[in-house]
Amino acid sequence: QRVPENGFAVLANMFVIRQVDPEDRANFRMSDGVHSVAQDYGWWSPESQELLDFTLVYSDGEYAHKYYSGRRMWGGYRLMGHKFPADYVDLQSDPVYPVYTTLSDQDQKISQQDLFRFHRDTYQGTPYSLGAEGNLAGGPFGTPDRWKAGPDEAKVGGNWERAIGLYRTSDTYVVQSTRHSCSGAVLWFGPASALGTVFTPFLVSMSDIPASFRTGHHAEFSRGTAFWGACVLHNIANLKWSYAIHDVEKLQNTLESSSIQMVNDMNEYCQSAAGDYDHADATLDRMEQVYLTNADKIVQELWQLSDQLLFKYAS
């Protein structure tokens, strides 16, 4: 289903597309099997004269438990200023959230930093906040992390809220594409959890990326990787989360703001050199080097802050 020009959607481990219209070629693309399979299994019939509800027919509902997907959908739309019900019966059969929603204000623009913030949301300021004061599960310093239940915890009924910003995230990214950019699309990559990472820009046209971002695996610790730099920072911040998160956010804001300025500067540099075909390779090489230098600085800063927090909050 086509995303509207001024639209956005929240997908959270669950199908969201509802009624599909095979005649509306401007907004839908699908194989014939979407309808024929549903008809063969008796899940939908053309005699009903109703459009096939893709999520109702093909979704298995929310993964793990109720609100696992729905709370993040509610939370994502909330961050964009939309107020939808926080409660529902069953997302598969009770579509309380739209497939796509337009911006609440036609002049509203979403920045890279808005999207970074969205990915770090743990429902702060809502009844579902995981790090709210007085939430005993957050411990004495209000961590929003909820680790997998142990044998005895698993005996207790219920589930923790599934936050958007999650400690076990392998990576998060924001793709910035514009038709007016000389330098092309930019991938803002955040290894590990968005809560502890710094979104780092890379041109999609780069010939290579630094080893610190190309490597990094949860099964093998390495001080030379951005992934482990973010993981270690996140874990150390949990020593005194309500204090340390302010240091982490300061670093994130500083480095991400600097990166945004760098991306803008490099795009202006690219535009100023446009048409100079004799030096096109040199232009691209210089831009790539600036991006690589920026990435190296971010990795160094992640590790430095980890050491600083370990000392600052050791007692």
C-alpha cells in the first residue's frame, strides 16, 4: 500500500494493512494469490462484496502478548501528536489504529532528531512509562529496561510494557532521502539499542564503511566496534540510570547535531563542485573522508563516555 505524500505509519511486529483494493492500482500492489489463497481456504469470499482485510485474514495477531505491538503503535502516533485509544480488544479484529496517518499539521516537518527521539521512547510522561518515579520494577534509579523473566518471575502472570526503545535491539536506522540532495541519500545508523547509541551518518554511495561499523557481534566482545561501544555505555548507564541518562543524552545530542551540520556542509560542498567533472572523483573522496572521520570520532566518544560514567557513578 502506497504511503501518502505527507503520511507516516507505525509497524511493530505485526501486519497493519487492512482493506486492499485490487482495482486501485495507484495505491495498491499485490499478487493474485492475495485473494485466491484466501478464497481457497475459506477466509474470504468475493460474494461478500467486501474488500479483503489483509491483516484480519493473514495476520497471526500480536507477537508474544496483547499490547506487544499495539502499545508501540499507540506510542508512535502519540509522538506525532495523534491521540488514539490506548486500549482495544484485539488488534487483528479490532483495528483501532489507521494504516497510515497524515501529519496533524500540514506545515509540520519531521527532522532526523525527531526520529532519533522516537526510537528512544519508553513512554515517558504517560501512564505506561517504564522509568517513572515509583515504578518498582525500574529499581532505585528508574531504568526502563525489563530483562527476560527468570524461572520464578515467569510464574507471575502478566507482561511488562514493550517499549519502542529496547535494550536488546541489534541496530536502529533512519534513512534520509531527498530529491534535492547533491550528495544523495544518507543512512543514519545506530548500532545496538537506540537508548545508548549515537546515530551515525553514512552516504549510501560510499565505497566502504569503517571496520568499527562493519563488524561487531553480540557473541564476541570487541573494543574496536561501535556496537560494543553503545552496548557498554548502555550497561554502565544502568548503574545509576536516572543520573547517567542525562550524560548519555548530552553526548547523543552533541554528536548527532554535529553530524547533521556535517551532512549539510558536505551537501553544500557537493553542490558547489557540481559540474566540475575533471575533479569529480576528488570531490567524492573528500566527502567520504569527512564522513569516515566523523564516524571514527563517534566511536571514540562512546567508549570515552563509558569510562567517564564508570568513574563518575562508582560510588
